[in-house]
Amino acid sequence: KGTGPNGRILKCDVDSAIEVGLPATSSTTERTKTVSTSLGTGGYKEVPNSTMRKVIADRLLDSKRTIPHYYLTVDCQIDTLISMKETINADALEEDKGYKVSVNDFVIRAVAMSLRKVPEVNAIWTDKAIHLLNDVDISVAVATPNGLITPILRSADKKDLATISNEVKDLASRARDGRLTPSEYQGG
């Protein structure tokens, strides 16, 4: 614990810790523990990290920190998707089914199905192992008066478009009203 302004760690704090013999803590290890305990309820399969995998991870992290990055954007022709969305919504309105799907709902469904198909992407890195998650939980960004929050659509790969649409609308509404429980926005 730092004794400086706003809890800042000073040289005297480090010297005192060395004198007392306190072990150094790794922020990476602490982050790993936090991530592991905030997983969804479905558990995971643990794949131990090889030495090579650890070196690759360290080098990728270094490159992300030290090399300037640029990002590409791509324009997509989604006329067929828009047409499908309009047809689905017209049918739902005609049959009074109580939902209206959006392009975002299609994206969530596509991401969820991709994560199920390629489970290596649905993973969390820790210092000791990669955790391949059993559940496909998708965090959805929602702007609120207090800032951005990301409620979680649990088991998104097992839901159809109508269910995704209704659940996302409910989560977003409750997020804007500040009525989400921690389990609805942690572990996604």
C-alpha cells in the first residue's frame, strides 16, 4: 500500500516492504485470477500453456504495446440481410409475435455461432493455461447516462433471432435504468 498522495507508492514504501520481506505481487497474476473467477456458469476446459505459447503471447503483447497499429474498415453489401430482416419483421408484426429484429441481432447470432464452431476463439488466456469456455456468452455494449456498460446475453448460441432481439432490448432497457444485477454484466 502506498503512503503517497492518492495512495501512490513511494520509494520509502518499497524500501519498507523489502525490509519486512513482503512478497512482490504480479498485476498479471491478479488480473488472471479476477478473469478466471468472473467466468460464466458453464465452466471451461483448461489447456496448459506450453513454453512456446507463453513466448508467443509475450511477444504479441510487446508488439501491441510498442508498435503503432492501424485498423482497417470494410464496407459490406448487406442488401440480402436487410431484406431478410424486413421480411422477418413484417411476418412478426402480421402474426403479432411481439419482436422486431435488428441488424445487430443478426451480428450477435453470427458471432455466437462462430464462437461455437471455433471454440479456440471463445477462450481466456491465463499465465498457466488457456480456458476454452463451454458457454457462448456475448457482451453487448449499451450507452447509458453514466457511461458504457456491457450486459451479457448468456448462451447466445442456443437462441434464435427473436429471443436474442427480446433479451437484448430488455437488457439494454434495464442497463439504461440502472437495474442490472452484477451477474448480468460480469463474466461476459
